[in-house]
Amino acid sequence: MDDDLDRALDAVGPRLRTLRRQRETTLADLSAATGISVSTLSRLESGTRRPTLELLLPLAKAHGVTLDELVDAPPTGDPRVHLRPVTRHGMTMLPLTRRAGGIQAYKIVMPGGGRRREPDLKTHEGYEWVYVLNGRLRVVLGEHDLVLSPGEAAEFDTRVPHWFGAADVEPVEFLSLFGRQGERAHLRARPRTEASPDREPPDSGAGR
């Protein structure tokens, strides 16, 4: 049994290197995402540092795989992406990218609300772009309270206080791109205090 464990741990290094290269992630990016030094990551990949649970947990999270997949992953070169949705407080988030650095893409489904929720605005470093697929998305951004319909998009600096939620009783499904930089998209939104959902307002969006 000890021999099996040793073989499994010896295979982790090459697997880590393969995952990182498939995602075009540098050791510096991975170090920033996990808090593990570049030298330790390099030694893990080369097999000169024995992997421990303390090191493997943040690496599995950064690569978007489970710990089991990291220790006993599919064969090297397998191009398939095994996406695993995460559900919290009724919201389902499906990661569409699996790299530690660069733009992160998600598909998000939020449940509808029976009554209007009080926004809990948050701030953090970064830049975000959202595109609505189905339903209507309420976006509170600083002093603006907007509603986006399918096909509409918004982009903003996440240092501005912001909050997302379904605009009505129906669930809303949208794409989110988040990162330090992002493609700027056309913003077309209607403030809830100025327009009825049944009437198309003047185009107040602007290319940003």
C-alpha cells in the first residue's frame, strides 16, 4: 500500500506541470493565486519536493480540479474539460476557464425572487463584464440601479460598489468575465426608475 501511495505522489509533479501548461499559466501566476512560492511550485513539478495536503488543496482550487483528480487525473494530453458547478445560496456558478491567471469566465444562474431584495453592495479589485442570456438581471452599480434583458451587456470596475440579482420572479442566466483587464463592450441598460419593462426606453448606452 505504501508503494501505491509513493507512486501516486510521484505522479503529482508531472500532472501539475501538465495542468499548468495546458492552461498557459506561469509559475508566477500560480504563485499569486495560491500563495505558494515559485521555487516550491517548481520543485513540486520536478518531483524534488514531496506534495502535502497543505500544498495540494490550493493547487487543486487554482486549477479547477478536485483533489482526487489531481492525485489520480486522466492521462496526460486529455483535452476534455471536466467542469463542476458550485451552488451557494441558491446561485449556481459554472467555471468556463481553468487557469490561475488572466480573464476568468463563468456561467451564472440566479434564482428569481418573490419580493424585491435589498442589495448588499460589495467592492474588490478587478474589472467585470456581464452578458445576459435568459431572464432579467438587476445590476446595482454605485448610484445606478439598472435592469439588463437578454442580449444586453454591462462592464465596470469592481472597485465601484456593486450587486447582482434577478429583476423579477423568474431566474436569470448570464455570462461573467472577470479579470484585471477585459474587452470593453457596448452598455445598454434602463434605470428601473425611468422606464417601464413594457416600453422600450431611448438608448442610453454608450460604447465605453
